[in-house]
Amino acid sequence: MLAAGGALEPFWALYAVHNQPHVLELLREYKVGELSPEEAAPAPAAAQDPFAGDPPRHPGLRVNSQKPFNAEPPAELLGESFLTPNELFFTRNHLPVPAVDPGTYRLRVEGPGGRGVSLSLAELRSRFPKHEVTATLQCAGNRRAEMSRVRPVKGLAWDIGAISTARWGGARLRDVLLHAGFGQEREGEWHVCFEGLDVDAGGAPYGASIPYGRAVSPAAEVLLAYEMNGQELPRDHGFPLRVVVPGVVGARSVKWLGRVAVSPAESPSHWQRNDYKGFSPCVDWDTVDFTAAPAIQELPVQSAITQPRPGAAVPAGELTVKGYAWSGGGREVVRVDVSLDGGRTWRVARLLGERPVPGRAWAWALWEVTAPVAAGAELEIVCKAVDGSYNVQPDSVAPIWNLRGVLSNAWHRVRVTVTH
């Protein structure tokens, strides 16, 4: 439909994730014929690979799709460092990575009444105090693979690695909005919309929005970030400027930020209005109504086991189980329970690192527990986290299954064998 009236090739090249055998099989019944070589026009320039300019990536990443590039770090490395190294931070791209010249880059900040400002990267660095936040970003589809084992879902088959943590540096969004004249309280429902410089073949950018109150709240610490773990943003992670919305689904932390707009309506973007929403298990693709559900903002409490890995053979004696836990909205993880027998008996894991500021627990907690295990045992290791509001993970996937495979936060289960 996007290509109606024009060439299909630019769109087929852009949405390369659909170039799969089952899709080609579906398309085969619509085949009309083939142009003779004399009639075939040369492919338009836009049909050339739009991903050819993407940056190089670390070979250790587990790739879920190449075009657009989506990948997660190996689970066993995920829990080894509180801050995820930039090159191993999970990558979620919806479109080709844009090539942005930092020298000519401008951020547009606009709002009602025609007011607005345009800021260069140098002005963002010099005019506004640099603020730093350690925050975890998690994709709405993290652990989707577990949902697909209950029933098929549409989306990338993320394991437990669509989550990472970094120390972000940049200007507070609140300060930039105040500078542009938009920092005051507003009556009714208002939103702050973000547009990226990554665009589809029709020129439509990736976009998202957050409630206005969060954008201007000093406590929410929303950043326009130009640094990641003390370095300039890598291209895959939004160079030269991205939004970081702590405690909120990663889809709202728009990369390659080009425009910020204060609006009485949420972002018109497909990814805000018609994706990243949760539904009942009874809703299918024939009955789904995306207007009937709110866009995901704060994410539910989550945890996963990073070591040992499923199917591992572990030695008898002392077994150390490691993992991560996190909750949205700045809610602190107060406890992680771990079972070695499928949930019949439990142990409390040790939480690593410093206690966060109450209400601003933007970053995950890493945890571990050590327990004796007997030779020959078959273990089902289970973890569940509890946050400061006493939200706890559900025990199974089926009751939270949804057609897009988002919000997957059931108890994480890993089966291992203890060797003799």
C-alpha cells in the first residue's frame, strides 16, 4: 500500500525483514507475470540497498535481523557489568541508520502558537548544564521468544538481551523546553513528540511521544543525550543526539533526534499509535483495535537469569546463579526470589551495587545467589523480582500472551543438568 502508484522496490529494500520464505510464498499467489527484458526499466536509485551506510557492529552480538539491524548481547555477558559496554548495548533500529553531519546538525523545538527555536549541537552543549543519568533501556519486545513458544506472535525473536544500561550525559529536556518557552504547566492532556532523522522510503520519520508532565518534571530526568558511558553517542545509538526517557519503554527514547514538538495530541507516528501496545490473549489480528489501548510508557517489573544458560551442564557442588532485575517508572527492585526446583522452594538473591534514590531507580539491579547442587540432578531454575510497589512478575506466559509479544515478564525459567 505504501508503494501504490509507484515502484515497489524501494519499500521492499527498506523493509528487508519481510524477505523471508513464508512471505514470498504468500506473495506468489498474487503474481501477475514478468516483464520481458526489453520492457523492464532500470531499478530506481532508491532501490539500491538503503542499509549500505550502516556502521560496523561487534561480532559478539546475537543478530535478530540485519536490515534493519537488531541485535542483543550474549546473555552470559549481560550480567557481568553494571554498565553495558557501548559496543555490546542492545541495538533496536526500525530504519536505516542516518548519516548526520554534526557540524550542520540542528535540533528544532516547536510548539503551539508558532513558537520555536533551532539549536546546534554546540549550543546544546554550551547553553545548558550537562546532566548525567544512569538508566536502563528495555525494548517492549524483550523476552518475546518465550511468548512465541506459547502461540506465534509478530515481531523480532528477542531472548533476554533486549535490555542494557548506560551512563547517559546531555541536556535536560526540561531545560531546553524552558529555553524555548514551553516549560510551564498546561491544562488538559499535552504531549511532547519526538521525530528522528531516520526515515522510510516515503520520507516518514520514526516518531514517539511522552506525556508533557514527564517531559518537564525535574524528577523524571528526561535527557537529550549526546554522551553514552563517557563517549560520544555511537551511530547505532543515536549520534549525534537522542532522547533518553528513564523508566519508560525504549521505543520512546528516539534516536537521531531532529525535532521536538509540544502538542495537544500524542505523536501521529505508526510506532506510537499502531504498535507497542498490549492486548488481551483473546485479541487476534482480525479483532485488534490499536485505538482501544494506550501506548506503552512505563514497563512492568522484570528479571531474568543470565547464568547458567538453558541446557547447560553444571558441576556438582556450589552453583552460582546470576541475573538482572528492573522495573519501570523509577520503582526500585527490592527483592529477587530464586528457585532451583521450578518454584516449590525459594531463596532470596543478593542484590549487587548501591541502593538507588527512592523513586529514581532508573537502572537495573544485578543479582546472584549460590546454592549447593547434587550430582545427577535436573534443575529448573526460576527467578522473579519484586519492586518497591510490591509489583511481582506473573508465574507463567500464557495469561499475558499478546499478539505482538510485548510486555513479556513472566518468571524466567532455565533448565540445567548437574554432572556427576
